[in-house]
Amino acid sequence: MLISALNRWRVCARRFAVVVVVLMLLAGGAAANAAPSGEQLSTRVVTDPNHAWVLVNKSRPLNPAQFVPRDLVSWGGTGHLLRAQVSGAVSQLFAGARAAGHSLELVSAYRSYASQAALYSSYVQMYGQAYADQISARPGYSEHQTGLAADVGNVGGGCGLTACFGTTPGGRWVAANAHRYGFIVRYPAGYTHITGYTYEPWHLRFVGVQLASDMKIRGIPTMEQYFAARPSIKSGADVLAADSAGVLWNYPANRAGGFGARERIGAGWAGLKAGFVADWNADGVNDIIAQWKSGTLTVYRGKLSGGFLSPVTAGTAGWQAMNITVGKWHGGHRFPGVVGTAPDGAMYFYPNAAGGALGARQQIGNGFQGLRLAMADFDNDRRQDLLVTTAAGNLMLYRSDGAGRFAQEARLKVGNGWGAVAQSHASFGFQGTGTRGLTAKAVDGRLIYYSLGSGRFTGSRQVGNGWQSLSVFR
Ligand SMILES: [Zn+2]
């Protein structure tokens, strides 16, 4: 079974490679002077919330999360809002349907972050979180927030917002013709494992006539497949590790509490002191921050289709002596930064102003000589906190004030026995959408996942062993 899955992946990977080349050709003319390479271009268009090709799904939120389109208009004098171009396209779609004898109506269009938050929490109240996640997007993760999505139905007909819409004459016409007006049926039947949603024949997504027609002609059913969104680090729950030969491996999380077969994603990592994973340039694809024994700190920017761009230098010298952790320590900053301690125990915050080199450091504490650090939002208040392991093995919580400094409060002890933990890092989605935790490597080589509630650990379990010789990225 493993072998056949791997072969299938290889076939898919080849097909994806072809798709990326075609995408680069398609997109090259429009923005030839705006982007230095096709790879960067493809990353940019699918992460730009203003672009009609923005790719939003359960693992790719809008950035910023509270994005509001600038050109929303009322559709046909109704309370439904859509981006201007999409509003016109819906009118043309409905006119085309009418000419073919089908009477369609708009059921839902733009939804703000706040209204999506209200909708999602009402589903959670009614059905519980697990089921709510199957039928509704979390705020910041909904296509409706882009102003590019339209839920349609038959006027006065049944099957509203249900799968049977696809079997009605109007629904069949939509599936066959929507591309001529720039729309795709975004969540087709049979692709829940890719889109994250069950079949929604009523949910149309505007991507423009060019892309919608190309997908139709070539039989590519989802945006995820079209854009070959298969970065080397697939999610915030994956574990990266360099082995003693310097080969870099990604262990992809299966989002059900385990890992798929590891994938080789690099070589030449033997000189590493420590590696970190973060979206350093905020383009929606995870990057690697490498702290080298030679003293430099470099960033390998992940490509949407896999692999990495050439490294850029984030810090030039002296990093071999620092004990660091990486994350969005300053809640108001767009890019993640570095918090680190010097050999004398002084702790510094290094901001990352532009997704590249680090700026001037600010001292935020002292007395941390030789202590292990990890950054995570422990109490789930959307501010990153520091978890510090003391010499006695206690895990102490240093909460942040969200503005780059520590909260003024007594430090809370949140764990003990952490002397047996060699290192740990924040993990997102390991046990399914929305789950949070820490992945830790124990000194005896076990890999352990600690699930997090809001401000406490809710459980732990072993998810691997024999990791002694691996340098696990944080
Ligand atoms: Zn919808």
C-alpha cells in the first residue's frame, strides 16, 4: 500500500511539474516586470488576497486574516456584496443560465471575518467543533471573505445549499458552463482529501475565464492541484530533521496524529547548530531558518511547488554562541523574528522587518544562561509565549505582552521533568484542523507530542522513537 501510494505521488508530482510550467507561461505575460521568476510569481499570486487566483483553504488562511476587499459592490441592488468584477460575472452567468431555461439566484456572497466568526461559532455550538470544521471555514480561512465566492441556487427550487443541487437541471448547467464566465465549482465531489470540503455544487469561485477554462479543458478539478501546492514543508505539524550525514528529511503530518513516509528534501546540512521552521517572508509557504556552527543565520525560502530558493543571510556572525527560538514574538509585526540568549544569559529580541535580514536587537531579559527555549502561544491568546526549561527541569511560562516584551507577572510553572526533553517546538494541526501542541524530542530519542488546551497541556503521547542522532528542527 505504501509503495502504490508513493508511485501515485510520483505520477502526480510529474503532472504537477507540467502544470507549474504552464502556469508560469500563462502568468508570465501579465506580470513580466513585476516578479523575478516564475516560482516567485506563482507563490505571489496565490498568496495575494487581492488576486483572483488567491488560494485559500483550511491550511492557507488569508493574509491578513481580517482582509477586506477594496472594491466590494452590492450585487443587483441586493444586500449581497461581491468584488466588482465578480458581481458582473455573476450577472452574466445568470443571464446565460436564463437563456438556457434555468433560473438561478444568489444565496450567499461576501462574508466578513466577523460574520464568518459568528457563523462558525454557531455551527460549533450546534454540532461541536469536529463537525463544524467539516462544513464551515474558520474566520480568516473562508473563500467568502475574498469577495470571489458565490453560493448559487435554483429560484424557488429545492436542493438549496445541498449536494442534490448538482443533480438539478440548473445545477448541471452550472457545472458544465460556469467556466465560460470565470467560475469553477470549487469543491467537486471526490476531492475532500485535497480541498478539505465535502461536495458543494453550489459554491462557485471566481478565478477568471482564462484559469477556469484551462482547468476545464485539461480536467484539473481543484485549485490545489492546478497550482501544484506541494511545498517541501506541507504543514505546521510536519517535523523536519537533518541526519548525521547531513541529509534533510521532512516527516509529513497526516493530520490525524501521525506521519506519512518521510521525504528527502535536501542535503549538506551537516554543519547545522540548529534549524527552525517559520514563514519568514509571510508568503504562505514555510521557510527554513538555519543557525550554522560557522556563526551565520540563513533563511531558505520555501517554494510553493517544493524545494527552496537560494539562501538569504538573516544574521552575519556570532550566532554559533546563541541559544535561539523563532516566531512572531512581536504580535504587531508581519514577519516572525528571533528571540535568543547570549552566553552571559542576556536575552534579546531580533525583529525581522522585511522578511530578510534581522534588525537591531533589543534586550528583553537576563539570567537565562544555558536554558532551553521554545516559543508557542501556550495560553491561546494569539500572543507568542516563551517556554523556558530550568536547570531543575521545570517548564516555566514567560508570557509576552504582544509587543516584544514579557508580561509583568509572576512566572507560572507549567510542567516538570522537562530535563528529559532535549528540545521542543510548537505544532499546528497535528491531530486535525485547529489542534495545537508541542512536538518534543526526548534525550532518549523518543518523539513526543504534547497537546495543548488554552493554558495547559491536555495530554501527551509518543509519536516516534530512535531520533537520537537526528537534529530535529524547531
Ligand atoms: Zn460557499
